[in-house]
Amino acid sequence: MNYSKPLSVVVLLLPLLILSSPQVSLVNISESSTSPANGVTPVFSTDFENVTRRSPNLLNSGGIQDLFEYGGRGGARMWMEGLDRETPGITCHSGSRCVGMELTDIAESRRNEFNIIIRPSNLEDLIGNELFVSVWLYLPADWRLHSAYDWYELANPFFTGGPTYLPYAALHILQPDITTDVFNLDFDVRDISGTIRTLGQIVNYPLPRGRWFNLEYFVFRHPTEGIVRVWIDGTLLFNVNHLSTEDPSITSWFTTPAKIYYDPSDKFSPYRIWVDDLAIYNILVPVSSSPIAFPWESTILVAIIGVTALAVMNRIPHSAKLSPKTSDDRSREL
């Protein structure tokens, strides 16, 4: 793939026909134009101002069942910034408290993920088949990857519970050359059969670092006709339809709005991320989409018929980037 060609939007259609036009903007794909604040009430929201830790893995947030899964026996932690710890240079997005997460020893903890469990008697009765999440995230100004062919999993819009943990979706950050601050953003899925696909990629993505950014995503749950949309700072990045987002035989599922998970060849520590102002809705919330503001040499690939789009743009082995949970990885809650 040529990483230096002018800005293009590439749409993947059946049978994998690629159309390119430098005049097309992602804003044309958006179906909404108003702000989420216009009359839409979340089923749950928190600014974390009154939230404390119940345990090393749980928050006392009220209304939802959360779990900070570390995939091991140490080497990762979460804390209430402004209460348990005050990190120099960190100001929460709103108020004085937010959630801090870090992974300090990949040999002890494979990942650090903020999971919100969706099951009967928890959010499932309120959510139904539609989930919209808005969350503010912060990556340090000097954030980068530290090994060749590395990848970093930022969030999972949906993730099926055990025993199969399939299907699920992941938002990945890649850095083709770790000596330069140039990043790619991928949307990947592993479907109910275990097949892995990259359904969208943005090359030379202007990754927000050293400032808070708003991650929003919508999930429509369905065995074959699911939908996932992802926005960052109001810009629609990925719009995937005709997707397997549900295994009808498994009732429990979860969403992961913030995560630290990367290739084990990367021995850097600590990786950190902060989380604030979380809101959960049971309907597609209108998002104020902004025009594309990527560098001219960015390349944007968007899959709108997702399941037909194979990983034609992916350079990192799928088995490494989307490995299934193992018995050691499995959440204690699922």
C-alpha cells in the first residue's frame, strides 16, 4: 500500500470493489447532524466525581456492573485520579476525578480493560439490542508503541461472554515505524466462526495525544445484520453493516470503552490511559459530525458492507492482533 498518496476515501463493496475519490468526505456517510445533548437521556452516566474503588477490580459507580480485568495476577491497576493518586500534568476532563489505568508488567498482566457487563438484571433490560457509548479518553503526549509490528487495542465496542467470547470487535492503533509519530487506526472483528477481518483502516491517523478526546460508538446487536459505528471527536471513522454482533446462544456480553492491550514483544512500561465522563444510551444518539481534518497524505478506508471486506490492508498477522481469550485470560465475571 502506498502511504504517501493524497487523501482518499476507499469504500469496500461486494465483491471487494474499491472506489477512490479525493473529493469524498466521511461526513457524507454520517446520518446525523445534531448534538447528543439535544433531548437524548442516557440510561447511565457518570462524571466519576462521587465514584470510589470498591476493590482493585471494581468501582463503586452505581447503576452498572463494571470490572477491570487484568488478565493475570499483578502488573496492572486502576485508580481514581484526584482521589487515590494525583498524576503530574493530568487534569480530568471535567471536575476533579477521573479513572486512571496502567499496565506496568506484561509478564504479570496481559492487559488492563474497563469492562461494562451487560446481562439480565444489569444493563441488558435497559439496553436491549442497541448500545451507544460516549466516553472521554486521554493518552499521554509522548504516547507511542515501542516494538516493531506492535499493535495497541484501545476499545471493544462489543465483546461476547464465555465460553467462546465470539463475536467481538476491536479498535486498534498501529505504528508502522516506531521511530516516527505516524499512526494507523484499524477496526477489526472476529466473527462467530472465529474468522478475523479488518473492516476499516485509516492510515496516517492524527492520533489525539496530550489532550482529552471523545470516543463514541454505536452497536446494533444481531446474528447477521449487526451494525457498528465509531466516532472520535464527532467524526465518523467506521460505519460497518451486515455484521455478526451477537451469538444468540450466549446471553452475557460486555463493552469495553477503554483498554490497554498490546503485543507481548513490547516490554515498555507503564502504558497509561485516563477515562472520564462516561454515558451509555439505548438508542443511536445523533452525533455532530465534523468535516475531515486529517493530513492531506492520509488514506481513509471505510467498510460499509463489512462482512465482504477481507483484510486486504492489514500488515500485522490477525492471529497476533485478535487472539481469542485463553483460559488464563478469561474474565472472572464471565
